[in-house]
Amino acid sequence: MKTIEEKMERLNEGVFCNFRIGYWGARVQFDKNKLGKDVPKEIVRAAQDLLDDKVLIEDIKNIQWQGKYILKNNSLPCPIDGIFFIPKKKIVYINEQLTTMSVEFEERVDKFCRNYKKLVAKFSEKFPEFYDPKKYPSEKEIRNKFYMDWKFFNLGAPDAASSVLDPSQYKKEAEKFKGMIAEMEEMATNVIANDLFAKIDKLQKQCESGEGLHGKTVGAVNRFLDKWNDLWVGNIDDRKMKMIVSRLKKEMNKITIDRLKGNDEFRGEISKKLDGLLNKMESMPNVELKRKIDI
């Protein structure tokens, strides 16, 4: 088991990434005075769309989900909201992917801005009673409502030699930093363990019943193992987790979907082995598993 100091050194093996996208939502708060006298305005919140055709805005918003998907699948969980920890070997790939997305983002924003005046006119004709030109950005202002950026940065423990913090402040900040490192590892272990548990649980149930066996289920487990080798193995220090993954690899090396479907005895053996791994995972300390309730 690595010491907290050794775990802190692990931060030198990657960088943090902050990814941001901003866009005009084409929505404003609805005038409460128009809600009616019987509506309790202190608890009722209402919003009004400023465009009825928001397809181009949705196209822009999709870039946000694509960016987060790429980051989430190539990073370790981080307790800081909106921040991703990227291992060194993934930095170039992430930067290339986000750069490509930023080009697409600009193109989609430009397309929306070219059509902005027409979309507003369409709304005003269709819903004249709800159209108020004061609620709309000008054609010059609308472009500045959209942005996409990201930055890579490092975080380190406070410097004991620095004159910025007095000794008592330094001690508190150093403890906070150590706590963040411990939280990162616990969070990563929990996220990864729950992902693996769900995949093993699904395959085990299919093997046990013999129903619904599908190559996609086997493929999902194998993709997890590939990701473990590529991203997680050097960043998870939990011995029991490593042992479970090692035993799972051994079983998965024997499995093909045809063999599971065509050999009841083999499928039964695999079901028992997978059930054993699930039981071991349930006894892992500091891991909160979210097992689906059988109905």
C-alpha cells in the first residue's frame, strides 16, 4: 500500500483539465404577473423560450456532451466539480480531440448566428403576444454568448518554504491537500468498482439463467478490462480490487459467447466464478456498491 506522500507524487503523472462551454439558451424568466392571481408566485417558477426552433442551439450544446464524454472516458474521477485528471499519455489525445471539437463548435455557432435574425422573426410571427425585442441580444451581441475553452494545469501541495503561509496555515493547507488526494483515490475506486460490478452482475445473471446471453455483455466486460490496462491499473492502489480484476481476466480469457450458449456445464461454472467475484466486491472496505434490487 502506497503512502499518502507516494500518492501525492502520482499527480506528477498527469494534469488536471478544466473544460467549459457557454451558449445562449434562448430562454428567459416568464413574467410572474402573467401567471394569474391564484398562482403562488413565491414557489412557482416559469420560463419562456425566445425561439420555437432551437435545433441549431441543440447542435451547439451537443458539443458539450461530446467533450465531457471524451474527458470522462480518458480521465480519473476527481472530487473537484468540472475538473478531470488526465494521465500524461492521454494529454495529447485529449487536446487533439478538443481542438477538433472547437472547430466544429465555431462552425455551428457561425451557422446559428447567420440564421439568428430569421429565427427571431419566425418566433415573432408565430407568437406575437410573447415577443419582446428587448429580451433578445443584438446581432452583434449574440456571438459573444458562445464560447468553448479548456486548460490543463497542475495542482501541488503548499510549499513549506514559502513565506505566503505561516506554519499553522501551511499545516492546515497541507492536510487539506492530502485529504483531496485520498478523496480522489476513494472516488476513483468507487466509480470503477461500481462500473465493474454492474457489468459482472449482468453477465452472471445471464449465465445463471441461460437467457438473454449476448455478445455485447461479454464485450462490455472485455472493454472494461482494456480500459483498466490502459488507464486505471497504475492509479488504483486497492489490493482487493486488483485481485478481483486479475481473476476476472483469467475467466474472461476462457469465454466466448458461442461457448456460453453451447455448453451448459461451462456456463454454470462461469456463473459460480462470477458470483464469487461479486461477493468479494461486496466485502471491499470503503466501497459503496449500488446493486440493483432483484424483483
